[in-house]
Amino acid sequence: MAQSTVFEQIIKLIPRTQFQSIVARHDADKFTRTMDSWTWFGALLFGQLTGHDSIRSIERVFAHSDSKMFKLGFGPVRKSTLADANQNRPIALLEDLFQLTLAQAQRFAPKKNGFRFAGQVLALDSTTIELCLSLCPWAKFHHDKGATKLHTAIDIAGDLPQFAVITDGRTHDIRAAREEITFTKGTTVVCDRGYVDYAWLNELNQSGVWFVTRTKSNTRFKVVESKATDRTRGHICDQVIYLKTQKGKLYHGKLRRITYRDPDTGKRLTFLTNRFDLATQTICDLYKARWKVELFFKTLKQNLRIKKFLGTSANAVKAQILVALIAYLLIQILRFQINTSISIVDAMAVVGTLLLLKEPLTRILGNLPRVTRHPIGFQLAFRL
């Protein structure tokens, strides 16, 4: 039996029947004559995985009805039809496909969050993606710059983005959080002080969502209890407080305020949380885990195509970002299934280089064989 290409093994992670159900739900193939939604998605995914950042280069692969692509159900791709699809195909199709792929990834992802308490821990943040304002006038950011923003939260257990909210560059993080994002009861959300809005934090608390964030420098409060701390570990204070300012009164109830000095850098950080059941060091470690969302954004920007876009419309830009996220999830699924120690960055590099190679993924992404290293003296004796 002939071995499938790496691309075929990856694309088969998305059930075609479920994909077509999403297409039918959004009537995405209406008025389509030459390129259906499956081919459109396949072309964008291929471009993401291989690093092709122009429509012309993708056209070269798909235009001639290559047998490997025809086998996967892909039709020919032309520059004009792909450009039209990027501009007009409903984004809701890719949003639902992202959720479908995320659900599949969550089935294989690690369940332990690295802490001694149960529940999902999410690192919430956003990243700004620069755009050329003259080509994308809809993406005005400030002055003569253009940008769009991707808001998401990473599950620190499996490094999986839980949602994708794409806004213009001027949308503030807290506005996107209030209007677009919801969390399930029992979730612990870790975020920076850009999300400190006492009315929103109160909504989280009332809905049973835990949070850990940093305080603003002008926070005014009343201390009602101070707990003993171990200053040798950098724990300056652990207090129970009530907010005193007019805006602070929008939060109903008490909060926990912890000040921590990093022993290595000497940097002083003050945290605000509604978790009173965890040790002081655990709260500090929770905020430290927020670096995972920063690492995710770095991986996304350096290894997938969200710097140079195939189209200039808002629809085209959003489509490319969503397909990049889907590509990330597919590579994570492969890592979880194979149970490999290879990093997500290395996995993306290997897959992108060998996408049309006919090799099993277990061999490409599997752990490298151990090499027996002899002592230097033994090697010299052997040579003599």
C-alpha cells in the first residue's frame, strides 16, 4: 500500500463530512463555479504549512490538477478565483472549523495544568499584527499605521488557543474581553493589568470564574487582614483588601493583594486575585505561567504566515489568521497523538519542509534514536 504524503496525513485530521456540514450551514458554496470551499481551505492551509506567502506560488501547486491534490478532493486553483474567495467566502466557515479542530485537539491534549488544583487555567492576552494602511484602509491603528488584533487565551495544560477574536488595532483589550469573550465556571484566568476593569472583574467573580492579574499603580484600597509571609522567598505581603475608589466600588466584595519580589531580577510585582484558597507562591506561579501566551504569539508570528497577507480586505486577513490557528492546532494534534518530545516550533519546521514527502508522520515527528557515545579515551584507543 502506497504511503500517503505528509500533507494528506494532516488534512485527513479534518473529517470531510463534518467540513461539508459546516459549508452547508453557512451556504458557503453558493454561486461557486470553479473553486469550492474545500479547495479554498486546502490552498490556504498548504500555504501556511509550507510558508508560501503569495497567491501565485500556491497557484503553481494546485493549478495543474496534480494527482496528489486531486486525490484529496482539491480542484485547480487560479490566482483570480483564490483572491475572490479570500474576499467573499464567509469567515464563519473558518470560525466553525477552528472550533471543530480545537475540540479534536482537546481530546488528545494533556489534562494536568501543572498545579495542585483542578480546573482549567487560561492565559489571556492579545497581539497586534501590523498591516499596510495604504492597502488596508479599514485597519487604521494610529497616525499612519495600520493593524489588526488577535485576542485569545491559551490553556497552559496543552498550549491550545481557546478562541480567536479578531478586531481592528484600536480595539482595547478590555473592550474585546467584555463584549466578545466568556469563560466557564471554575476557570482561572491569568491576565496583565490591561484587563483591570473592576466591573468586568466583578462579572467574572459573580459567574464563578477565578482571576489573577496585576494591580495598577494608582489603586487605592483598605487592608482588612494581613497574613504572615516568607520574605526569604520574595513574598513581601499577602493581604485581604477592599477597593476604595469610585471605580473600585464596581467590584463587590473583598480581594486578595500579594506583593512579590523576584529573587533573580529584583523586580517587584503586585497581584490582585479573588482566589483565597491557594498558597502565596501558587498565585505567583500562576502569573508566571502567563508567559505561555506570549510564547504562543511568538510561535505564531515566526513560524506561520501572518505577516504578509494574500489579500488586503478584512475578510482575507481574518481568513489567513484563522487558517494559521487551525494549522497550529493540527500540528498540536499530531504531537499529542504521536506523544513526541519534539517542540511545536521544530514540528512546524519539519512538516513545512517535508509536506509532499511520502513518509509516515510517526517517523518524521517521532523522537530521535539514542546515540551511544563512548568516552574520549575509548575513541582514541580504537583509532590507534
